[in-house]
Amino acid sequence: MSLRALDVAWSRSGRLILDGVTVDPEPGSTLGLLGPNGSGKSSLLRLLAGVDRPDSGVVELDGTVLARLSRRAVARRVAMVSQHADTDLHITVREVVRLGRIPHAGLIGGDGDTDRAVADALVATGLTDMATRHWHTLSGGERQRVQIARALAQQPGELLLDEPTNHLDIAHQLEILTLIRDLDITAVVALHDLNLAAMFCDRLVVLSSGRVVAAGTPAQVLTERLVADVYRVDCRITVEDGRPSVRYTAPCKPGQAVATCST
């Protein structure tokens, strides 16, 4: 048992954002959250992280309702990398990564464990040579990698990532997703790129208008009909070694039937 959301609903300013959503990743697996902008992916991650609480349904960590746990207890297990992170502080890369150790402050092991965790996170994300660089000098992609390193330094059992490949070039996208997949933790990753999701995720959950419209393995979920219905684009999908590959052909015009998108 790990981190899961059971039949959660959540509203903002009177508008229903999530409606009866269940996400129950297998421990140690990588689960991809898919869906167009506004489908509820980021909101669901915030519920899983305990940042927001569901209006109904529950989020559980090892069978305990998340809301009953202290923030520090949750932070020792669950790390989240948001889409946007910034600071006005004059702070180095190493100092940002070290922030991931705050939930563990005061535990036996102290600075020695912290230094090792920070060093390991910098190595894992390829940032060792940039450890003394200052945050405000970094590119968007470099900042994204630093935030992932900060989450790894937290040594979580569950890792939540909201579009972790944003601002990254192709090589670093593949490196980061390979790293996440190979970690011995449960990862829930919101992604826009369907091909990356198919390559790196064990299972997928597709959201549309705040509801789950498909869930299963990449080969089960990523069909031409689903892509047309959810994303309003036509595509062709081939499957090799159980992993689908999506080739887009044309967007649907307003009012056009999805079956005729490419005509």
C-alpha cells in the first residue's frame, strides 16, 4: 500500500475541478497522468501532496488519511516538483537542493546524512559541477533539474512531478524520466507528451474535464479513438514491444467530427 486517492472531488471558486477521481498506483511503479490543459492533473497532484484537501473522498498514505498526518510526516514520505518554482533569494544550487532535507532536520544522523543525500541528488541529476551556481543565473531547464534534485534529496517514498520535462531539451527529458523510472519509489508524473508517457510509465490515467476517462497500461490506454476524443486531434498509433507510439496527423477543426480530422 502506498499513496492513493479514492473517489476524490475538489472545487475552486464554485467550479468542480475534480469529480470522483481514483488513482491507486502500484508501490514502486511510475504512473503517468495525462489530459489536456485544465483537465485537473495539477489539482490532483496537489491533493496527493496534501497541499489541498478534497471536498469529498480521501487521500491515503499507507492506509492513513493524509489529512490526519502532520505536514512534516507527509514531507518525509512525499515530495512534489511543481511546474513553476522561483525565489528572490541569492541562493546556490547546493543550497536549493539542501532544502529537501528540512523534513528530516533533527533526526539521528544529522549533517552527515544531509550531506550524503544532497551529494547523491546532485550526481543523479547531473548537477555536481553546477553546485555553486546561483539560482538566478540558471536557465528554465536547469532550474527544473535543480527542483528535481531537491525532491530526490528529500529521499521520498512517493514522488509527484508536474510536467517535469518542461523547459528541458530532448536529452535531459530522457535522462530525467529514465532516472524517475529507475528509482525504487512510487512516482506519479503529469505529462503532456504522450510518447514519453508511453515510453516511461507503467500505467496511465487520463483525465478530461476532471474525470477519469481511461486507465491502464500505455498499450491499453493510448488508442487513436481516445486521442481524438480527449485531445481533438487525429493520429496513427503503432505498438512495438508493448509500447505505443503516437504520430499526429491533423487537429480537428471546430465542429468537425473526429473521424474526419485528417481529411
